[in-house]
Amino acid sequence: MSVPAAYRQWFYVRPQVGDDALSVDHFALRERPIPELGPDQALVRVKLINIHSNTRRRLVLGQTPLGETERANYACAEVIASRDPAFKEGDLIACQAAWQDFQVISSLDPAIGYGPVTPATKALNHTNCQWTYVFRPQMAQAWPADVLMDVFGTSGMTAYFGMRQCGPIAPGDQVLTAAATGSVGSLAAQLAKIAGARVVGLAGGEDRCAWAMETLGLDACVDYRAPDLPARLRRALPSGVDLFSDGVGGALTRTAVEMMNRGGRLFAYGGSADFYAREITAPPRGQTMRTMFGVTDEIEALLKAKDARAEAWIVDAFYHERLEAEDALSELLRSGALKPVNAVFDGFETLPQAVVALYAQPHAGKLQVRFAPD
């Protein structure tokens, strides 16, 4: 592919304040010339980008400044030209990308919005960013971009390592999965079922609960918005909870932990209750990752009383082992035991609609925008 003269970029043009609904009017499109590559730089064509649930929060809190583009997205891209020894033309890579169709990257660049890469992951990736690496040729040939950035991206890796670290999951274990129709929750629930557990999901609405049981094979699913939620959970899990997979936080965490059996496990990987709140507020000073993910002092005390433990981390802590996860997840996909779950918008021009839809329209799995065909 020849190098184009310009790239297209969506940027944040109108403030998103308080509880105002996000709309396409908050974004505008511009074209900019593609710069010449310097040493240790590569030009990539972005094929597909994930829309992260904290996008609105980053806009409101000024982490994506007005007049700028959001740069901390996870993307699948093809290397078009390279002066970086870590990348060669034709490589299919994972990387962080802005809302644009072509981008200059470098293996020397650190992660945006995250801590430094660990030495072990740096040695594996040959880059200074835990999220930037070349897919192995067999992976690039076997799976389309949407699966690479869902099952083999942060969602699948979070589910895989979360279930492993909170394991071993034994047949008969009672597993409760929050956000069972979400990108991580849908995969975590399936992995628990594959391990032989009895899995109950939590989802928003009876229709989404029905979808989770029919599509993911869950044993039961409970509408977390039901006024009698504790009673419904007790009926669905009469012998209590052995493992709770929680990407939501908030009041839901307390409800589930109160039902936890002695020696139970809590896997806390996110706080979507804050991301989807009507009004976004800045986190309190001194907030830790555990409290951000819902493991408050109150929850810590409940866990201690039950001799239970909580895992709370960001998945890059395990990215030095991602090849193991890719191989295990590939085998499950090929056998049909694991189903990818995503919702894809087609076309670069649909990105604003996709960002708005993330907060306005129900969807299952990872929300993605496909910029270019596989």
C-alpha cells in the first residue's frame, strides 16, 4: 500500500459537562498531513479500534483536552512503512491509537495513561509499551481484527488471567459474574463454565439475561436492576458464592460479597458503575486501584470476616505471559467452547456514533469500530 498524503482524525470539539448526554455534536473531523518518518518510527494503518468504557469519563475530566483526540484506545493496525527495527512492513500489530485512520508510532513510546512496562513484558514485546506488539503470524492469519482485539486483547486477557488467579475453579463452584453481557464478563463467565462451575450472571434487563443464558450457556442470570435483587440472587445461588467476577463496583459489590462463602474469591477488574454514572466526578485524592474497583474498606472487612480474598489489578501485570493465554484461548475458540462477543460499527465515519452508542444503546461484548477490512 502506498503512503497517503494525509490522515483523518476525529477530535473532541464541544465540552461534555455534568450529566449532559454525549452526542455526535461533541466531535468533529479534520485532515492532517502525514509527517515524514524519523528514526525508530513506523506508519500504521489502523484497521479496528476498541471503544473503552471510560471514554466519557476521560472527556469530562479533561484527560482528553478540548480540541484534541482521544489517544489511549486499543487498536489493531497494519504497518505500512517503517524505520523502526521492531516493526516491518506488513506486520499486524496491537497498539494504542488515536481516533484516526493512520498513525505514526514508535517502539520507544511508553504507554498512554498507564505505568511503565515491566522488564519481562518489554523483552517479549520488544517495545516500551505493554500494549504495543507484533502479533505472531499464525495469530494474524487465524483470526480477524475484531477477535484479535476482543478475545486476545485486554478483555480476553483480563478474563483469562482473572479466572486463573482466582482459581483453581472446580466443578460445582458457584460463580457469580457481574456485567455478564460485557466484554470481560461474557468471556469470564464462559471460562468458568468451561471449568465446570455453575455460573450465574448479572445483566441489565430480562432480555439481556435471556441472551446471556441462551448465547453463553449460563445456568441463570439475574437483572441487577430488580428491586428485590438480594432475594433473586439467593434463589439463584442458594449455596452462596464461591467466586465473584466484578467489573462494576458500587453497591453491587457489597450485595455479592455478603453472599460469599468462607474462603471465597473476589476478582475486581473495573468500576463501570462510575463510568456509566449519570454525572461523572473526579476520583477522591489518594484513591487506590482496589478502592477504584469497588474493594472499599467496608468490603475489605467483609472479606476478612469470611476469610475470603480479593484480586484487583490491571491485566498488564500478566502480559509477559500473553503467549500462553493466546494459545489457550485459541484452542477454546477452535473447539467452539468459547464464543467471541462483540458489537462492530463499520467505517471510520461511524466512530462518533459508536462512542455515543456505548452509553445510550445496549450491546453485548466489546464495542469496536472497523476502519478497514481484513
